Amino acid sequence: MNRGPVDSSQVPRFAGLATFARLPRLDEVERADVAVVGVPFDSGVSYRPGARFGPAAVREASRLLRPYHPGLDVSPFEQAQVVDAGDIAVNPFDIHEAIETIEAAADGLDARLVTIGGDHTIALPLLRSVAREHGPVALLHFDAHLDTWDTYFGAEYTHGTPFRRAVDEGIVDTEALSHVGIRGPLYGKKDLEDDRRMGFGILTAADVLRQGLDEVIDRLRQRIGDRPLYVSVDIDVLDPAHAPGTGTPEAGGLTSRELLEILRGLAGCRLVGADVVEVAPAYDHAEITSVAASHVAYDLVSLMTL
């Protein structure tokens, strides 16, 4: 029998340790099917820092999550043993060492991971880990930005480069790469041309608005097919009205409702790993961003248990 969250009728939601959704810790169970793990690292950011405090903020905001998901008609914590695996402690002064540490830690956790960042640099080692088990994976990337720069200030490993490196390393399936929510100014048209050459399909925030959710979901599912899928969610895919607490906000983004509905449209896909990154609580208001991120992580966990 799976061990679920703390009973809120016995312990008030505002009391006790803030594990994700008040789930048991990894050391409190004999096995884990799905693990929520934090990576408090933001040394790869190009603008506002603070995402190192994201995992703690998302856990705190997740206290109100409940065990039945009506949108997906699933009780995820009954279907699988879901745990909070704590944080992966990484060197904040050495990006290369941090990447190696994250990759090794992900390899060592015998469960499917929903990882809470941290900045988007962490997606690369997580992709390396899932590709080691599944081969090149389909990638569904929610973000305001492409994150396929080659370098930034000469650095190959930043929060703006993880998916260029993933393509270079052959750990993603170049026939099943998608960005959703892209918007805002770029350095030049070449950014888009390079991105397409790598194999990415782009659904902008405007596409989501104009085409509608059903069409967007259908296009994504056709591109993913039955491949193993990794989902990476930069919280700045949401409009700043829905996620002010992030490092590089861009106007004109998705609503939290749109993001959650697109995720729920992935029911039945082979989700093998996921992350939710770039929550920077210092810029948040009334936990708007952390609450949104906690629900995104909950939906990702729920999808993994279907």
C-alpha cells in the first residue's frame, strides 16, 4: 500500500514540515515510483538571480494540494508511491561541477523525477540522465525563450543554452522537439533560424491564443507520438500577471489555466521526466508564482501515475 500525504484532518495544512504536497520523505518509504526533488541552483542566470530559493517556495505553496485530481480523474498518491526526495545540493560557484552533481544524483534516484529548480541550466543533466535509460527523448519545452543559444558571454552552460547542448549531445529526438509559449524580442532572426535547423517546432503564445487549446494539444501529441517524453516548464512561460516571481519576465504569456490544460492534454503520453524551473520568490507577490508552479508540478506527477 502506498503511503500518502499527511492527513489534513489530523495536522493542519499550515503545520509540520513543508514537503511537496505534504508527501512522505524518501527515507520514510521502502520504494519510490515518482520523486519530487529540488535543485536550489541559479548560477546560470543571465538577469535576475533568486531561483535557488524556488524549491523551498514551491514546497511551501504546495501545502494546499489535495490527493484527488478531478481534471485527470486520478488519485496520484494512491496509484503510485510518490515521495519528496529533498534537494540535490550542488556547488553554487562551479557550473560544470554542479551539472555533474545533478546528473549523478538523478542517476542514483530509482524513480521518475519531477524536479523543481533552480534555473534552466539544470535541464541538461536531467535530460542526460533520462536519455541514458530511454535513449533520445521527445522534448516539450514551455518557455518565453528558446534556450537554444550557443553561448552567452562565451559560456556554453547557462540557463539560455541547455537545449542547444542537448541537441549537440544527441540526447533528444530531433523529430520530436517542441517549444510552447515563445514570445518577446530576440537578438535577431538568426535565433529562430538556428532553432528550426536543430529540429524544434515553435508554438508561440500568440499561436495558443489564436489556434485554441485543442488544436495546440493535437499538434503536440502528433509530434510526440509514442516516444518517451521529457517536459520542461520554465515558469516564465506564464504571463507576469500569473507568474511575476521569475528572473526574465516577458509580457503576453500564457495564463496558468492554459498551461495546466495543455499539460492535462498529454494524458497517456510516456512521461519519463520533467522539471519546473525559474521560480524566483523574491520577485513574487502573494505566492502567485509559487502556487502556479506547485500546481504545474502536481499535474506532472499526476500524469506520471496514469
